Amino acid sequence: MILPTRLRKNPAIRDLVRETHLAMTDFVYPLFLVDGEGIKREIGSLKNQYHFSIDMLEEEIKDLKAKGVRYVLLFGVPDEKDAEATPAFSDDGVVQRGVRKIKEIDPDMYVICDVCLCEHKSDGHCCFFEENGDIKREKTLDTLCKTAVSQARAGADMVAPSDMMDGHIAAMRKALDEAGFESIPIMGYSAKFASTFYGPFRDAANSAPAFGDRRAYQMDPANGVEALKEVALDVEEGADIVMVKPAMPYLDVLTRATEISYLPMAAYQVSGEFAMIQNAVDNGLLDERAIYESLLCIKRAGAGIIITYFAKDMPELIAKYQ
Ligand code: PBG
Ligand code: ZN
């Protein structure tokens, strides 16, 4: 007998030697909040994902809770963007109102806020620019910090800067501490690649850049070592959790990052990864088990925290396939 078969003989032994298990505490579910009233609108590019106006959150939050989803990541999609990204840091912004509402509905729902300017700024970029096209760093950091502080003031449990500006974690930590929010953790989108896999999200967040692309501040998909440098910088600056994004095409980066950072590691299974798998399942090309496998493998590669649009499907899939 070939040796390994002894450990694969029946379900009991396979369960005993299995290295990785999924649980609902692994998952963070992204939610998209819009201005207006009475809106629960399916996002064309993301099946089963919706734009919610604040007044429509109650049913969704209760449903998430019933399914065992305990962590949400909020994105704001305001009606009116402006050149200063004002809706990002306004205490009355859609994210800030959303946090207050969710905490009112369920104080135990753990609320993480994405911190970036692209969804709130008329040009769809994550930063401000100088005349010559260079990044206006001070002003960008300042605006990001104001955004994080106003989210914390609204009751956010954690902030997650996705802007990729140099020095953003240190600046945000200082701003949060000075405002009395020492206990609010920062999850850095540390190794965020300039990826085509964000395509469907840009529809959802109405955040496609009006000119150019994000390659000046997001990473070249060809670079693994540079990603480790970005992770190391965020760790040094005081991040509490680091993230690699996207997930599946970057599992090597994820694994290597766990070797240089002793912080909890997150991975973002982004909109394009979701759309690919969901479409294949819907068209009978893949069995739904592919959803479970994709998340299991992201966890096996080293992510203890997985941001995924599949979070709501997972109780059922875990029950079936684990
Ligand atoms: C904004 C942001 C993006 C995503 C998360 N935060 C888009 C981007 O950088 O263009 C992508 C998420 C997804 O594709 O699911 N900075
Ligand atoms: Zn952005």
C-alpha cells in the first residue's frame, strides 16, 4: 500500500488529518451604502450584492446576523462627489450615517470602514495631485486621516485604509490617537496591486478614475519582493492587521508576507474573483464547491481573515463540504 492512502481511507481519518477549516469568524462581508431612501438595488456587475440606502439596512443586518456574519466592511457611494472628497470625511457622509445606523440595529455587528478618497472624489482617484501630476502627499494624508477619525467618531470598530499612500498608517495612527481613538485598530491594505480584477467593484463604487490609472500608487502585479517591502513598512508604521489584495492570483505574496510579518494576515477576494467564480457556477461550468475551495485555499495560504462577497453563502457551504 502506498503510504498516504492510509490517511485518506475514510472520512474519519481525512477529517482528523485536515489542516485547514473554515469558520464564519474568518469572513468579512463588504457592504455598499448609497444616498437616498428606499434603495436596495442589485449591483449589475456583482450578483446578489446590493446598494443599500441607510433606511434599508435593518433587514440586511438582521439577515447577516442570522447567517452568522459578524464583520462588515463599509464602502460609501455618495450621489454628489466633489473635488475635495468632502463626502468621505463629513460626519454626515453616507458611511458615517451607515455606521451609526448599523450600531443602532445591532451593537455587536463589528463594523470596519474602508478609508479612501476614490469613491468620494470627482476624478475617482485615491489621492490629490500637484499641477505636474505628482501626488500631493500632505493634503492626501490629511484628508484620509480626517476620514478615519470621522468614521471612528461615528462608531466604527476598525478602519481600513486602501489608498496606498506612503506613510498613511503612521499618520492615521497618530490622528486616531490624538482624537482619543487609541483602541481602534488599523487594517492596512498593505500589498494592493493595480489589478484588473477590481473591474466589477469600480461599477459598484462608481470609482473608475476619470483619467489615467492607479499605477502611480498601486503595485505592479509583477512585483513580489516589493509587496513584502510594502507590508514591512505598514508593520513598522503601526498597522494592526496587514492585507494582500487581490487574493487568488497573489497567494504566493500572501504566504511570503506571513513569513515577514507576525501580524494577523487578511486577504481580499476581490470583485473580479467573485464574478469569475459566480458566473462559472451560474453557467454550470463549475460546481458550487469551487466557492468553498477558493476560500479554503486562501486560508491555507496564510490568511486568517478573508474579505469576500461569498460570506453570506458560507454557512451553507461549510455545512455541506467541510
Ligand atoms: C478603493 C478600493 C478598491 C477596492 C477596494 N477598495 C478599488 C480600487 O482600488 O480601484 C476593490 C475591491 C474589489 O474589487 O472587490 N481604493
Ligand atoms: Zn481608492
